[in-house]
Amino acid sequence: MALTQYYGTGLYKGAHNETVTLAAGYAFTRMITVNTSIGHETIVYGPGGPKAIDGITWSGGIKLQPNADSVINASYGRQQGGNTFSFD
């Protein structure tokens, strides 16, 4: 479980980001792990900024580790108000 909070100062006074996430994974083999997460986020961009984001976050993906020196992660989910695909 992770909790992150950021509060803006100066030009960003009034802006803040609060996120809480619960993540889990299941290793099918030494090489293949399925990952998932669920959480909630509240993002306020400050006075005069875009509309605030307040909602559920989620993701699902897979981690492949063919050897000790290589890791491939791929996931799809919703974060920061939009659906995203991540690959690294």
C-alpha cells in the first residue's frame, strides 16, 4: 500500500495531489508475474487551473523476467484522469 501527497507552494499554491494505491502480484513462474493495483486519487491544479480529478485508479499487467539482467513490464490502467498503457 502506498500513500503519496504533494502540496504546491508559490505559483502552485492551492494545487495538490493525493493518491493511495494497493498493489499485488502473483508469480506463475520465476519468469512470469501478473500485477494489479487499485486506488483513489484527488488532483487539484490550483486556482484558475483545469477541473480537478477525483476518482478510482486501477491497473493490470504482466512482468516478464527472462534472466537476472532483463525485466519487461507491460500494463494498462487508469491514472491521472485518463486510461494509459505503459511498457518498459
